[in-house]
Amino acid sequence: MRVVTLAAADDVAEWRAAARGLLAAGVPPAEVLWREPGAGVADLFAQPPVAQPPVAQPPVTMPTGTTGGSAQIRVSRAFLELAGRAALHRDPQRFDLLYRLLWRLQRQPRLIDDAADPDVRRLHDLARAVRRDIHKMRAFVRFRELIEPDGTARYVAWFEPQHHILRANARFFVDRFTAMRWSILTPAGSLDWDGHTLREGPPASRAEAPAGDAAEDLWRTYYASIFNPARLKIGAMLKEMPRRYWKNLPEAALIPALVAGAQAREAAMVQAGAIDFGEAPASLAAVGSAIAACRHCAIGGNGTRAVPGEGPPDAVLMIVGEQPGDSEEAQGRPFVGPAGQLLRGHLGAAGIAAGDCYVTNAVKHFKFTPRGKRRLHQSPTASEIDTCRWWLDSERALVAPRLVLALGASAARGVLGRTVSVQRERGQPLALDDGSELWITTHPSYLLRLPEESRAAEEQRFAADLRAVAQRLKGIGA
């Protein structure tokens, strides 16, 4: 067994040199044990870059070790780039994985393209986690001003990376904050930039970083002022700003209260921007005439034809979509395109007669992006949905359905006036102020966009939602 001890946990250059020698000697992966003693202290720019091999270089060649042979071992650029990232992961087995892949690549040159191979999958997983950690450090480092004894300012930040990314991120911070004197402290090491030279320092503790500075109150005020409750998606926010980073972000203390008050603030914003539409239309025909002339939002002025709802004026079930599509705008009727055909098929299968339903949309004009001769669907904004809600409320008041089926998040917002999670609320009744019930499911166009392998399962869920609505219709005697 050969034991290779690296000088630093992120020293990819040393690993490559050692791996080259082992390959030359014909040493198989099972006979190599890789160890790392920890990061050393050195000048960052006194050695070659270790995290990102220059992409302009040709693939690295290494001798085979064959006595007197001239064959060369070629290592692809794709492998080197992935390995350079994966080597910064905290997985203690990462260097074993890299050498095992390097060994196998000599016999299987296209191995790196095999996404089903367990080693290749693991390599991509490690590289992806490191890329994410690098991005999070760049996004969430917060410098705080510290006045030094000579009266000059130094900006100090505390960060807790998940992987060995400190040195890999050094160039970014030097280029971004060249004119500042700053230090980044982490449990694994530190960086100090004096405006001319970057140096590494030893590991640090949170207590060595300033707890705050005078600018943070101003920053919190700014953050609160730009927090838009109408665009709040908690799941997406937590994905982009995981809770583990909150303790080092001054604005994070505001987030729970901002989230808790988001719906009230959103309602206030909608009310403040409310448009005076005048008296409510007295008939569905009046609604149709009024939406044709409506120019209260940009969609109404884009030159497309308004598409009114259609169906029995006393329908028990009202079905609400997002907006008319290309086919609907061309014919002036709702749900006549591919999504409408899919919807009608599922309604019939659930035992719901499409002709007995009043069908309409939350937004009455077609919002699109031109692409050559085609018009590609573009989702309406929350503001546009809220503006058009006046017409949907008018239709609901005139038809007075017992049940309302909202297809997708935009339709649900059009009915409720707020954003909801379709996946969380689907398949169950929500009581509305007028005594009717709202049922939410996905929009059929969503099913049409899914790849074949996942579409079947989602169609089954869609069908189950419609069967639940059909059962409820029977329960109320419709």
C-alpha cells in the first residue's frame, strides 16, 4: 500500500503530480491511500491556480511508464475541470475517487461521458456542491467596517464554507474589492488583502470578526423597502438563501417578520393600486364588450383580441385558466387549443360534461413574446392578474357557480387575490367569501410541457383531482 500525504486539503496541483507518478509506475487505485494533513499557510499567488485549470490549455498528457514506450496517456479537459472542483469537496474519499476515475479513463477514454456510471455521477455531485458553495460565499459574505489603531478602515467578514473553497474564491474578492483593505475569516483559514498583496492566515473564530457596524441599519432599511411580498416564494427563497447562512446576514433578522406580513402587505399594495372600473357589468355580454375595450394593463394594449368566457350562464362549475393562448386568441374562444383538448378529454373521463361548465381565464388577453412568425406564451405578472381580477369577479357574480376549478397558480391568484402553492392546495376544497368552493389543480398546458417519462404520473394526479371535483358535484346534487 502506498500512502500519499498532500500538503493541503485543496492542493489539486500536488494531487495531479502524485497521480501522474503513480500512473507512470502502474500503481492501481486499490494500492493507494490518500491523506490530507490540512491547509498550510502560504502566499496565494506564489503558486499556480489550483481550483480552475485554464480552459485554453490542451488536454494534459502523462507518460504511461512503459519502459522505452512512446505511448501517452491523455486526460480530457472535461475531467480536469470537474476534478479541480471535486477536489475542493470535504468528502475524505474524493482523492481516491479522482485517482480511480483517472485510472479507468486510460482504458475507457469516453468514460467521463457515461452519466450512468456511479463514479462519474459522484464526480458530478461533488463538483456541483463545490460550485454552489463558491457561489454562496460570493453572495453571502458581508464585510463590516473595523477602524484600526492608525485610524484606517479595514473591512472584516466571517464566513463558514462547507468545502475547501477559500483559496479558490480568493481571486474573485481581490478583483471585486481591489481598493478596499479587507479580511475574510473562516474556521479553515483566513485571507487578508492590503490593497497590494493577498496573504493567507490561520483559522479564525466568529468572535474575531466585528458583530456589526453603523451601515447595517441603513442596509436593513433598504432590504425591507425592496422586499416585494407579491413575488414571495418561500421555497425558492430558502433554496437560494439557506437558513444556515442567516446567522451571518444582518438582513436575515428581518425575514421572519417580512414573510409573516407578506400577504397583508400584498393586499395593501393591491388596494393602493386599485383601478376604478366603474359599475360592475350587468350581464356576461356586457363583460365581453368591456374586456374588448379594456386597456388597464399592458396586455390589453398589445393588439390581441380579448377572449371572454363561455358556457351556461347558470353553470354549477366554473373552470378558470390562466390566459388565452395563440389558438384561443385566433378563434376568440377559451380552451380550444391543445391544452383545451386535453382538459376536455380528462373532464369526460371524470364524468364531467364540458358543455355544462362555464370556462374562462384569469387574464382575458394573450400575453406573448414574438419569435419569428410564432407567438410564444408569456406568463402574466401578478399585477396583470390582479388588474384583470375585476372581470373574473364580475363573471363569478353573474354565473354564481357552486364550485370553481382553478387551473394553475395564475388562475388561483385570479380567484383568491393572493399567491398559493398549487401542489399544497390541490385536490381539496377552499371556502370562498360568496359561499362557493375553490378547487385547485395544475394547468393542462403544464402536462403538455412535461417529458414523456414524467407526464404519465402527473396526468394521473390531474385526473384524480378532476374525479374529486366530479364527486363533489354529485354531493351537491349537480
